[in-house]
Amino acid sequence: MNQDSYSGKADASQSIGQLAIEQFHNIQLHNEGRAAGAPLPDEPWFGAPIPASGYDPSIPDCGMTAARVFDAPIPGLERVGSLTVPSATELPDSSNASVGFECLDRGLFAPERTYDKLAAAGVKWARVQTMWSRCEKQKGVLDFTVLDSVVENLLSRGIRPWFSVTFGNTLYMDGCLTGAAVGCVPLYYGEECAAAWERYVRALARRYGGRVTHWEIWNEPDMRNFWRPREPDGEEYARLVRLTGAFIREEAPGAKIGGCTAGAKLSDWGRKFFEAGGAKEIDFWCFHPYGTKPEVLRNPYVAPDGTEIRDFVLAARAEREFVDAHGGRHVEFWNGESGMPSWFPAKHWLFDDGVCREGWQSQANQAKWLLRRFATDRMAGFARSSFFQAADISRHYAMAMKVQTHPAEHGLLNGWTYEPKMSCHAMGHWNALLATAKFDPGIAVSFSPVEDAGTRTVAAAFRAANGSPLFLYWAAFDIGGNYTGSCYEARRDAALTVPAALAPENPVLVDLLCGGVYAIGNVRREGGTAVFEGLPLVDYPLAIAERPAVKFHGAISH
């Protein structure tokens, strides 16, 4: 998780030792105050439970404004049913959707309550941090019981775990904020620690090499909260990847090794990694593209020639050129972690200082953001997209330098009730239609209006696994704006123009947020084009596809 993902930049003036004392003192007080006989946290460094979700269902969800365009009949559209969401077992390994299974080293959610619900949403991949602190609690004694349970439960439901091999162990490290040694890098704690890391990683690879194919080294190594006790350094990260990747490959030949950054773009830190020969050590590279508007970078990518690029897709192409030029043509780009909360604490880092108020919330906006993020990632050539995270964090959240007592609620599932949020349903709708779809830039599409209320619209062509064309479009409004109560009113006069030879003969429009499937009547064919007219335009992707290519059920008419 991005170091600033909850409450602003880490305060360098705070004493790490003082934070550690306060955290453990709070946990001790919490445990002493529990009712007699009540279970204790199963690790002493787990943070105190948060009493309840901050989300208030009695507050109207302003993000639903645009989606309600479908609540009334739309001329030229007839509802014919709802998407049928596939389970994880029904989807191939080539599926592009992943979910975050991070933070189990700190016990921040209950994995056993998530498996069936995530599998039912068609989630095919899960990013699992390997929690050395929970696998070695006595020097030289490795116990993989907890990690075994996670891996086996995911695999048994058709979900493929991919590992984030990360974080330290206080048996070999001093001065860590918590017993999970979050962000503490084994390169810097002496020979005994380095040897223990090697022993642990080799044991991981031997144990899981036949079941886990992709192994990402560390988490957000360019952030101070995850690269302690020294300052982040791209060349040093390349050294960690080189050493750790070699251990894995020697024990699990054929393993795919990955690197990552906390950013949505290549920074100077990332360029140093590749300039240091990092590309030859990895098979995939994970970006972490957070932000309130998936289609643009929060800060521009600066190309080697000084050109600044804010468009996410164009920046990815430029970054692709840089990585290719530094020996990385074989390296896949992934979105390894990204997300948008459904509830915020005050002063959240996504917003300018002082803007975000306590209690900003919108399940609809979280779900819309997921759909736009995944669609934009495909357009950028990313092979996979992972959403942070499976369930809301329901305990105090500790990183290497600070503790957050009520984090933003990022989960697909409510972290207290484990009920699916709108984002979980949206994930299912994505997987029903686009789990294996690929962006096809060779198909010419145009869209009207080109902008709405000063915001550009996006239209793109995709192909399903069988080659059938799919067309997505949306208005790229800033999701963050909706948290202030400025709601987008949908319009119904949009038009999508596609090549006539690729236009569906029996088209349907799919609402990826709510799952409705609608027959389209307003199609004008002339010359070499087909124009779908009178379409609704909302701030999340709608799709037009050939009716036989869309699995749906429960025919409904207005």
C-alpha cells in the first residue's frame, strides 16, 4: 500500500521509537480491557480493532446520480436482462483482474471470510504478501501454516495467488515499529539477517514453486515507509531484486520475477533501477496507479527528452519505449496495486491539504473508479490490474514509520460485515464481459460529444478472446469531485461511430456498474460506418457488444 494512502505524508520529525512504544502500549491497553475469556489477537503486533466502519448507509450516495439514468426507460433501449457473472473457476488464467490480499502480516482483515465472495465475483488472481514475520517466529523454525491456508483456499476456488515477497522479521532486526517489521529491508541488518532472508525465500520457492508462478520482490521500495532504515534508492532495489530473484529461480525454475514502484509512472528512482540493469532480473513490472482520475497522472511523466506527459495511456507508451531501450522488451507492465476508498478519513492524501473532510463516502464512485482503472490499464497495454484490496482494513494500520487508527475503506468487501460493496459487483460485471478482452487500437472509433461540461470523453475498441469486438465509452470526470457533492447529471444524446464491418448486428448495451443489459434500437448504418445514436453518457464505462457474446439472464422489460 502506498505510504501516504491514508493520511498524508509521513512526518519525518516524529520519533520512530516513540511511535513504536505508543503502538504497543495501545495494543496492550486494548487487550487488557477485553472481556474475560475473549480471544486475543493471534499475534501481539496486530493493531487494535476499529469499532465500526465509517461508512454511513443512511447518507445518499452522490455517486449514484449518473447511474440513475437507467432507472427510467430510455428511448431506443429495452432492458433484456442482467449480466451473468462467472465464478473464478470458470475463467482462464489469462484473465486480467486481480485483488489485493496484502496486510495479512498485520492481521488487518479475515481472509477466511473473503474467499467465496471473491471467487463468486470472478476474481482470478490475488496479490499475497508472504509475511515472513508470521512464518518464522523462532529463529530457524519455519511454520507456513497461515500462508498455506491462504494459498490453498485461493487455489481451491480457482483464484491464482501471486506473491509479493516482502517485509522483514524482528528476530533479526532492531528498531522496527511493529513485530511485522513492515518496510525493514534485510540488506541492511547484518549477515545473520541476510542469511535468514535467503533461507526463508528459498524455502518459500521450494514450497510454493509448483503453485505460485509470479513472484514480485518487495512492496513500494521507492517509499520511505517501505524502505528502512535507509532512504529509497533504485540501484539498491535492483540489488535486492537480483539477489532475491536468484534464490527463487534456483529453487523454482520458470518462476516469473517482478519489480514494482509505488507510483503510476516511472520516476527518477525507477529509471535508476532500469539503468542499473534491473530489466534483465525481472519478467514483469508493477505500477501502483492511485489517483482520483484514472485516465491522467497526478504528476506528469517526464520523458528523457524533457517532454511532460499527463495522459496515462500516452505516458505508458513512452515508459514502454524507455524500458525497451534498457533491455526490457520482455517485461510485462502490470497495475500491481491501485484503488479508491468508499469512505475517507479527514485530510486524505489523494486531495490537496485540508480539502478532504472526515466521512466523505461513495460506494458508487469506488466502483466506477475500478471500472475506469481497469479499462484504462488495458488501453495502456497492461497485462493485469489488481485492486486494493479484498476487504476494508478493520484494525489500526502500521507501516514502517507511522500508525493509522482509522484507515480509508478500500475493500471490495465491507471489513466488518464482509458483505460485497458496489465495487465487488462491478468487479464481477467486468469479469463477465472483459476478463480476457484486449484493447485493439487498430479499430477506428469516434464519439460525440468529444467533451461534456469541460471533461473529455473516452471511446475505445476491445476484442474478446474469440475476436468479437467490444466498444467502451465514458465521460472521464474527476471522481474526487463527486465526494464534495458536485454530481454529474447523465445525458442521453451521445453517439458512437464504428466501422460497419465490425458493428454488432444484434447489439446490446451493457451497464458495467449495475449489470443491466439493454437491446439497442437506434442504429444508423451508412457508407462504411455504423452510428449508435441516442446513447446514455455516464462517468463510467458502458459497453456495446454483439448480443450472443454477452451472457445474461432474467429477461426484463420496462
